Amino acid sequence: MRPPQPDARPVALTIAGSDSGGGAGIQADLSTFAAHDVFGTSAITAVTAQHTRGVDSSYTLPRSEVAAQIDAVVGDFDVGAAKTGMLASADLVSLVADRVRDASFPVVVDPVMVATSGDRLLDRDAEAAYESLLAEATVVTPNVDEAAVLTDVEITGVDRAEDAGRRLLETGVDAALVKGGHVPGETIRDVLVAEPNAVADRDATDATTERAGEFVDGAFVATFEHERVDTEATHGSGCTLSAAIAARLARGDDLVDAVGGATDFVARAIESHYEVGTGPGAVNPQADRRTVE
Ligand SMILES: Cc1ncc(COP(=O)(O)O)c(N)n1
């Protein structure tokens, strides 16, 4: 066997569901990895029959097949970072927790529960299983509804988002990004709360640092703000965000730059959304690409 190439491009792994409609899931993740010039690998957890209006049906793959895909990738590639998306069942959540335990690469967990369309993508009894996965993860990226399920903190503003982030740290995850897209308002605020050792290289007191945050009561807290784009075409935004964080971590960004850069990337993906299908459309992870002549 040829040894891994030392100058090879970074590799990222997505463990997520397939969206036949192409806007979210594995399809959005691989597009996002490619946009970051990161080689994308995948372990598919479920196959959804989906379009821009919703999910018609979903088939969860057997645990052994998901395990085989993860093992095939991790056993061959020098994985620089992984992300998880739709994990469908408690069984798959615990499988993934097992497989990433003591992983040598960072793991981004997007706790996908309900699609933008309102369709459930995770069995209800799987919500509790997330605790075991969070204990192994680098950063978890819930929207406010998912954060409420995972912590019992109802989110009404930035302070509550920070509270929920702090609660999430108690599970053992290194950092939590509580996304503000579902909170009404002109400005979207995504709040990162991290264990100090997860941002050890960062001098938070240096206000000239581009992504400055603050150490408050034993945690690093940073808020990323974007003007809301007036569109319903946000299908795929959460998948794109967590994939962009993983891609940036695989490229060697520190956690705060990876998260901050990924929130900017998603803002551009929403700005240049696709109006496809008869529903609200989808984000465009290729927003930065020049148009092919
Ligand atoms: C396979 C799969 N994974 C994730 C999502 C969530 O994406 P969204 O919340 O944008 O609908 C989805 N709809 N389908």
C-alpha cells in the first residue's frame, strides 16, 4: 500500500443523511467541502426522499453498514475533521459516539432533529442519546429549538443563548455554537461558548484580534453577527455551516476562526441561494465560485 502523501490536500468526513433534493445533507456537505478545496468523504446514515417542500420518506441504513463506511474512510484516509448531520436513530447516535471516541481529529456535531420543512429527521428517543456523542465532540451547532431540547433552556435572546451554550459544555463538548437564525430580528446572532482550553491560543483581551471574544465566568464567549437576508431559501444552511466549520478545521484554522469564517460563508450561501423546485429553494455552497464560462 502506498503511504499517505504528506502534501495531500486536507480530508474531511461527513456522517449524515442523503437529501434527494440536493439542498441539504450529504449533498450540501460535499459541495461545501469542495468549496473549501477539501477532499470530501462520506458515511451515509439514511436516504431521504426529499424536495424543496418537505420529506416524503426516509430509510435508515443498518448500523453495520454505517459502521463499515466510517471504518472504510477512517482506516484509509488521514481525516482532518469530521461532521455529523442527520443520524436518524438512537442506535446510530451511539454508534457514531463509539466510532469517534478518542478520534485524532475534531468532530463537529450538527444535532439535526427537524428539517426546515417541519419534518422530523431524528427519532424522539434519540434526543437523549446525543449526550454520549456530545461528550466526544469538539463543537455542537444547535439552532435555538435544538438547544432547548438538549438543555431545557428556552432561548429568547443572546443571554439565553449563552446560558444554553454553558449548559451544553457540561456534557463534555469543548464548545457550543448556538445559532440565532430562528430568533426573529434584522440581525442574526450566533453565540459561541467554549471551554478556555479549546481556545488556548487566543488572546481574548486583544481587541484587534479579528474574531475577538471574551473570557467570562470561566468560558470564552464570542458573538458572530450577520444581517438577515430576506429569503425563505435557507434549506441546507445548517448542514452548510457545520460542514464549513469541519472544512476549516481540517485546513488548520483554530476553532474561533473556523466558526467565524463558516458563519460568513453561510451568509454568502444564503445571499446567493438557488430558487429551485416549487418550494422555498436552497442555499448555494458554491457562492464564492466564479461562473463557468
Ligand atoms: C438529509 C437531511 N439532512 C439534514 C437536513 C436539515 O436541513 P434543513 O434544516 O435545512 O432542512 C435535511 N433536510 N435533510
